Amino acid sequence: MFSNPRAKTPTIGPIIVCLLVLISSVSAVAQALSDPVKEAQRLARVAQVAQQEGRYDDAIRAYETIGVIAKSSPKIAASAYLSIGNIYMMQRRYEEASNSFRRSIALDSSVADAENNLGEALGELKQYSPALEAFQKAIALDRTFVKARYNMGVIYDHMGRPKYAEFVFRILIRDFPDYALAYDSLAVALSKSGRAREAITFHEKAIRLAPKDASFYYNYAISYLVLGDMRRAQEQQQKVREIDPAMAEHLAMVIAKHQR
């Protein structure tokens, strides 16, 4: 019988490939262990590209890996968990976002953004008291953190404490007179508390500062409805339509209810 020479030939090709892959993996792990900061920087770039491309799960995995390998550099690990939390916020996964922000704060308690973002996640979960505490911590870390101060006013409003909300917005206007959202928010707070006529001035100031913000005209129209001035409410509806037709349609339904 003739033997098959091919049957006796060692199949070393696949073995070599597997060994090369294994060596490469071991080398990558060794590099990460020997220079975790450099590896964290590389992974951060990977995560950022994945996020820009909408591959959020890949981005989260990359940031999670940074959190593991950068244990000796708490600020780097904290930044990674902050980024994870921000992705979860974009996806409206507020419980997971709050957990990520807490992990970030546990590693580095000096970052005002982490406290503010934790407050926003908790606010979405309607956990208003801990949200307020988070915003207060953010402001204590950075007195110029406008967003955190604004968020604190919003939380007071959600908690049914309009006087506190009004106080926060007035102080915000005093310290940051060009911050349009503070004027609009103060106007809304005044209107909701039965002081719609006093609110008009602040609506107008907000619109002068940000004339392309449809929500400002919307809120202005609501204050006119509270005052019973249907004509001026409809005028604001027309201005909303020029900027945001969908919002204008919603406002039209609100106006229609007041006409009945």
C-alpha cells in the first residue's frame, strides 16, 4: 500500500498563528501592567472614536477597562467612570448613570462635573433630596458652576419649594447677568406662583439674550395665558412656529384648551 505523505505533514501553520496571537495578547497585558497610564490613554482614544461612531457599548467597555488598569491613578479611573456615566445619561439609563458617577466621585471627590451629573441623574429618577445635595457639593467645589446653580433652582421647583427656586434664580441673574436661562426660569417660577405680570419683564429679557430659543417664547405665551391675554399668547405661538413647528403645535393645543 502506498502511504499518503500529506497525512504525515505536521500542521504547524495554525499552531504558529495561535501562538503569535497568544504572545501578542500577553504582550498587550504586560504593556498595560507596566505602563497603565499610556494604555489608559490609548483606550481613551478608542472609546472616544467608538462613542463618536455611536458604538456606545464598545465605548463603555473601553472606559471600564481603563477603570480596572488605572487603579493606581485614581483621577484617570475617575474620569473613565465619569465618561461612562455621561454615555448612560445620553441613553436615558439614569440608574446606571448614577452608579457610574458615584464610582467616579469615590475615586476623585474634587470634580464638580461628577457631582453635578450625579444630581442630574438623580433628578431624572425623582430622587430630589439627594440630587439637591449633589448640586450643592458641585457648587461648593466650583462657585462659578452656572449649570449646577441653575439645576439647584430647578430641583427646588420640582420639590414644590418655589420661593427657594426664585431665590436661586435671582442670585444667578445677579452673578451672571447674561445667562438667559436664569431669566426664563425665574419668569416661569413667578408665573407658576401667580405673579405672571411680574414675570413678563424676565421673559422679555431672556428672549433678548437668546432670540432663537423657542422654549422662551413658549413660556412667554403661557404667562400671557395665565393673564388671560389670548391675543399675545397667539403672537408668541407664531414666533415659536418660525423656530420649532412641533413645539408650536403643542402650544396650539394648550391655547385651545384655554379657549374652551
